[in-house]
Amino acid sequence: MKRRNLSTIAAIGLLWVCVATAEEEVYKSIDAQGRVTYSAKPPPEVPGEMVEEVKIRPGPTAEQVQQAEQQAKALQELTQQTQEKRQEQRQAQEQAKTLKDLSKAEQELREATSVLKEAEETQPGGYYYPGGKKPVLEPEQQKRVEAARQKVQQAKEAAQATRQNRQP
């Protein structure tokens, strides 16, 4: 097993050297014991040995490498620009959502304030006079006013939180 791994590594190394030196032909030979050998020159003829020519394409030229590097650089720039555009779009979407949320929160605050104002305006029969002195709101009317005040407070807090999260 180790011998096979060494042979494979040696073969890959030889192929790499051949490609790096722009050799176009490599010879593979297998001897009678089954050992594989790669060489840049054809081996001498030995009985029981099989020889095969392996064609190897030469590596890229300096010009091709330069073109590939330029293309890679252009792709990196395009990727960067695309990422920046996406980030800008996300920010614009977040700002639009924040403005929409703020508008909704302010509308809810106006509605809650209107309901409170309406609840505070007592209708005939909305008061009773315990002990004949100061008028007091009927319990049902008092509950409506208190619920409206809580709704206004919640709407104010929601609007404030939305304003604080808003990005200029």
C-alpha cells in the first residue's frame, strides 16, 4: 500500500514537473514486476515491459495567466459592487419599513387620543354624586376612561420606540 502511494505521489510530481517545464510528452512504462515508471524520455526496450506515451497539454502561457487574473479581479469588483447595491437596497427597505411603522404608530396614537377625549367627555348620566358633594364618574365610564388612557400610553411608547429605532 505504501509503495502504491509513493508511486502515485512520484507520478504526480513528475507530471507536475513536466507541465511546469512545458514538456508535451511523458512516457509511462510498466516492468515485469508491475512497477510503474514515468519519464520524459522513452525507456530502452526491455522484454516484458509495456511502454505507453502519455500526452500532456502544456500549462497556460503568461498572457493567459494575466488574462485570467484580470478576469478574476473584474469578477471580484463586480461581486463587491453587487454586495454594496444589495446592502443599499436592504437599508432602503429597512428605512421604508421603519417609516411605515412610525406612520402606523402615530396613527394609532391619534386614534387612541381621540378615543380618550371621547371617553373623558361625559355624557348625561355619566356622573353620580356620593354624599351630594363632588360629582364622580360612573364606574363604567371610569373604566372606559382608564382603558383609553392606557391605550394612549401604549401608543406613545410604541411611537417613541419606533422613532428611536429609526435610522437617519
